[in-house]
Amino acid sequence: MASNAPQKLETQIKQDGSGVITIESRFLEPSNGIVPLLYLGIMADKVKLSTDGQEQQNTIGPFQMASKSTMDGNQIQTDWSATVKDDAIQGHWVQRLSDDGKHMTWEITESSTHGQQGQATLNFVKK
């Protein structure tokens, strides 16, 4: 596990009847109080995604994140953007639930106008 990865990350994903997905997460706050940009939106208490491709806005700390998501079977794809200290950041998530519903992978890609780039894959196991 990368040293800047979220520690003790637990995530609950719920879908309501309108197609909105709510992701609620718990994690240990980083000791330095700084969340790496790669994990913007992942290390957040609550994020809502609209799976019909319409833009959804989320406030995460002092930032506003815009996202567009689509769902196909057991997979959700999300493109998101935010501005952090005058730096435009774009990201892409792919969340895949296994056929048995017990494992999920969350692939993360992020890039910024100032040249920062990152990739990670988080693996979750249902309790």
C-alpha cells in the first residue's frame, strides 16, 4: 500500500430509486492533515453521483467537485473535475463490483494543469 493511501478506508455505496448513488466513507485522517489530490473525492465523508450522465456537484472540504457518471451492470465510470489553488484537476474513476458482490476495485486516475499525475487501484472486501 502506498504511504499516502487512505488508511482504514471503509466505504458504503447506496443507490436510491432515482439512480443517485451515495458513497459514504470513513478513514483515518492523514497525520499532516493533507489529502493527496489523487484521493480527492475518495477521502470524503459523503459524495453523490448521478448515474444518468448529468453533472453532479459535491463540496469536499473547501473544494467544489463536478462529476458525471454512468453505470453499466456492476461498473460505474466517473469523470470529475475540481479547482484546487488555481490548479484545474481532472480525474477518472472506475468502480467494479465482482459478480459475487464481495469484492470491489476502484481504479483512480488523476491529472492537473501543473503536471501532477497519479494512478491507484483500491481493493475492497465486503464485511
